Amino acid sequence: MNLFKISLQPLSLFQTPLRSDTIWGHICWAIRFLKGESELKNFLAEYKRGNFPIIVSDAFPDGYLPIPRHPGIIKDFDKTKSDIDLKKLKKAKYIPISVYEKLEESFDAFLENFKTYFSNKDSMQDSIDNYFIKFDEWHCSINRVTGNVEMGMLFSKECSYFKGKPIPVIYVKSVFDKPYIEKIFKFIGENGYGADASVGRGRFEFDISDANLPDSKNPNSFVTLSHGFEKVSEFKRCFYDVDIKFGKVGNNISYNPFKRPTVSFKPGSLFILKEDGQPSIAYGKVKDNIHSSIDFVHECSLLFPLYVRWQNE
């Protein structure tokens, strides 16, 4: 499969986080408007056959990936009386790709590089962990009959913006070529991503390039780069954070916009493969029947694997 990196240049505030399942939903709408409904149906049918035409990650700061959620890392540094601030480490979200690359050499090299990075007082970790800034934007309620502002009726919406550098990037694995993916993200960037796209939110420009991610030659585990779900019984062991999402359908296609709630593992969750387990392009599936009255609504619940060699597993 092709692996691309989408480097975003935001042009407006964002109302909705750049997470894999929402990005995939926008990809579906783009295919529907650019290629037609039959193309979208064929696209969705491929997932039901066990194929994965497009697998998308969450957005991360360029040059960084989610930190693996394995409690053994913190226990190891605590045991060795490392000078790392463990409270800071527990809150950390990302580490440089160069630290992950050390897993290709050995687990000890990974830990040593990990320790060096977090021991560096000049590291940009605080800035990196907070590169996606959230704040409340306040609005006045409008009386739709009179057109006047309602007295004392204020409400807030959570908005987000990116600090500037590093820029957010999205990784895409696909059977499609670069021009096909480029057209899809051009459509999304011009029409807006997420909530309040109709008033200018979620606009962006982007660059697309071929990508390379660290890839162990003899993996026994993977770290997910996306929100997704797979039965834990499919793996030997799992270390994860979970998220419950109450999603909404777009484009005003129903009087009831809410989907059924879904549970997903967060990026950074670590899954240890069984002894006879073979690496897969992705894990999980695209779910249907997640809306109470609309049968064609789907939810992407695919884990985007970054394969690693984890010690003693």
C-alpha cells in the first residue's frame, strides 16, 4: 500500500478535533460528492470484504508520534531513580519519531533514547503536548422570531487552533495513488472540516508527500496511530486508554443527528501480538447500523498499526 503524509496549514479555527474516525467520515463525503454515490458504495463494500482502501491516522505534530501507553516504562525509570520528572512523563502525549526508530536497534536503545529526551530540560515537550490549543468562544443567543439578542442568554463553543510549529500531519495508507488522495483532501480543506464548517471553521491548505514511518523487521507488537477498536481477545496483551464518543452525522441528513455511542482505543495504545499472530495492514472494522434510523451511516473503527519489537513479550 501507499503511505502518504498530509501536512496541514490551517486557515481558520477548528471546532472538531482532527481524529481518524472523523477524518475518514469526511473522506466518505468527499468521495460521494467528487465521484458519485455508486463509487462510495463500492468503497464501503471493500471494507465489508475485509479490504482496507484507506486507513487514516489522527493528526500529530510533525516529527512526533503518540507515546506508547505501557506502564513498564514509568516503573523502569522509577526503579532506576532516573532524573526524569515522572509526573510530567505520565502527562506526555508525544515523543519524537527518532526515539521510535531506536526500537529497530533494540529495546534498551529505545529506553536510553527515551530517557535522554525526557531528561533534557530544554526539550520542547510542554509546547508539543499543547500544540493544539483549546478555548471557549462565547456567543449571544438570538431570538429567531424578532431577530434580537436574548438578554442574559450566553453560550459557549469549544474552539481550537494550532500554535504554528510544528504543523499538524495526518498519515494515510491507501491503495489509491497520490492524485486521488490529493483531490479528496483538497475538497475537505476547501469545504471545511468538522462542526460549523458552514461559517468558515475547519479550513486548511496542505501538502502531500510520500512518508516513511519506523517499521520493525521482526515485530511482536504495535502502537496504534488512530482511534479504533478490536477485541482484546485477539491479542496476547493490551495496554490502552479508551474513549467514548457520541458522534453526529453531517450535512443535516436527519432530524436526529446523533449516532449510537462508540468505544475506541486512543492513539498510543499498545497491543502485543499472539505468538502465531501475523501483522495486518489494519485491525478492527468499519461499523454499520450505528444510527437509530439511517442505515447507510458508517463509523470507522480501524487501528492504524505502527509495528515495534517490544521487550519480553
